[in-house]
Amino acid sequence: MRPVCEHCNKALPNDSGEAMICAYDCTFCRTCVETILKNKCPNCGGTFEKRPVKKTTS
């Protein structure tokens, strides 16, 4: 999992609900996906889905 948005460098830790990914795991924050990218990945042309949250175990 990429830890930051590929556009604005916003931190996207494993438990972030703001992370969006495409089919190739390109990673962007929800704000960039919705307002700048218009739900189209600039790298591969795919659309985005919410990245699953990976919970860390203690």
C-alpha cells in the first residue's frame, strides 16, 4: 500500500478511509480523485474504489 497520495502527497496510512485505488493500486486521496482527477486514473485510465482498510494488530 502506498502511504501517500500520488498527486498531493497527503498522508494515507493503512487505516485511512480517504485512500482511493485503481485496479493497478495507483493511490490517491478522495479529494484529488473527486475534484481533480474526476474518478479517472492519470496513470492507467481506470476508475477508483475506496482502498480497503488494513488494521494493524498490536
